[in-house]
Amino acid sequence: MNQEELQRLTEQISRDYFKRPFLHEVKINRRMTTTGGRYHLDDHHIEINAHFLEEKYYQDLISIIKHELTHYHLHLLDRGFRHKDYDFKILLKRVGGSRYAPDIGLKRRKKYRYLYVCESCRLKYFRIRRINIQRYRCGKCKGRLHLEQSFQK
């Protein structure tokens, strides 16, 4: 799906579900990883996560657009447009938008490379970087730490 198709889809959803026109721009953001979309208060444009433009995520894309349009229309009507506001919750439920973007595996999960263990209380510390065990102690009991295991990349 390209920029023009996304713009037309958003305008159609706005007319069909909100009975109001969408008069601003929808942009594709290829850098998003943790959210499905974003509504900008300053110039009223909407950004959509490019990963959701694939055919297999079409229903998720529709829900994300409804979510962002809920922010858009409530903000322009000067009503509660934030997630915690009653107006937002009611309208989002009425149009069938998603409350949260689905996790499609875009978040980078850091791999731990080192496991340190306290010699006294056996508390485990997973770390990405090495630490100086001469300088640092256990945060719970102040015991000495030792490198238990080193994981390879």
C-alpha cells in the first residue's frame, strides 16, 4: 500500500465511521517499532507504522487508523482526545478501534551476554556489558559478585 492509497483509506474510514471528513495528511513512518500510529496535535497529520501496510496486517491497520482518527476528531472538536479521557474511550469503542497496537515482533529485545551472581544471597544479575566485580557489589546484601556465565552472540 502506498501513500495515496493510505490517504484514501483513511478518508473513507473517517467518512464511514465518524461521519466527518479527514482534511489533513496521512504519512508513512518507516522508523516506528513500538506503536502502530501517531496523531500530531500541532499540524493534525497522522503517521502510520509502515510495517502494518502489509496485506496480512490489513485488519490491524484499519483498527490503528480508527484509533488515530479518534484522537484527530476529538481534538478538533475540543473534547477529551487523550487515552485516559472518557470521550476517547467511548468513541473508540463505538467505532471499533484498537486500544493497543498488536505486537508483531518489531521491538528489539536485547540479548544478555553476562550473568553475575551474588556469592552471599545468590541474586542473579543479567547484563549486556561486562562490569567491574572489584568495584560493584550486590544491591540487596552488599555481597561480592562473580561471573557465573558468559553467553556468546
